[in-house]
Amino acid sequence: MRQQQDIESQSWEDLLLAIAHHQDQDAFTRLFQHFAPRVKAYAMRGGADPSVAEDIAQETLVTAWRKAGLFDPSKAAVSTWLFTIARNLRIDRIRRGRRPEP
């Protein structure tokens, strides 16, 4: 119970750093539960259909898990970093969709 209370009182930055340094699954769960719906909504506002938006949200958070060590709190907030990842993934999907099949 105490560990759960500690996780609930941590900032997004602390959670992401816990993921980076300790592969903390509880921290990732909290980050995912908070940001996945927001990233999905962001992708849908950008024109993605719901299933694509959900894929982008999941891929964004998986990328955050894998690349948490690259996060620099002096350069951006966690939300900015995550939404930048989502934006780039959405752009990549659009580019792939425009590419002709060989």
C-alpha cells in the first residue's frame, strides 16, 4: 500500500525517470493510464480514425518505455515529450500511406 501511495504522489517526470532507471512497471501503468487516452484524442483531432489513433497512443507509450532514458527534463515536460512522439508517429503513418506500393 505504501508503494502505491508513493507512486500516486510522484510527478510525471519522476514516473518517467523511474521507468528509465528501474523499468518500473507500476510507474509505466500510471503513465499509460493517464496519457494513452489523451494521446488517442490528440491523434483523432489530427484526423486519425479511432483504431489508428489507439495504435498511435499505444505505440507512443511503448516508445516512451523503450526510450525513457533519452528523456531530458531540462528540455521538455513529460507531456510535451510524449505528444511530440505521438506527432512524429502520426506523420510517419501519413507518409507511409502516401508512398506508392512497389
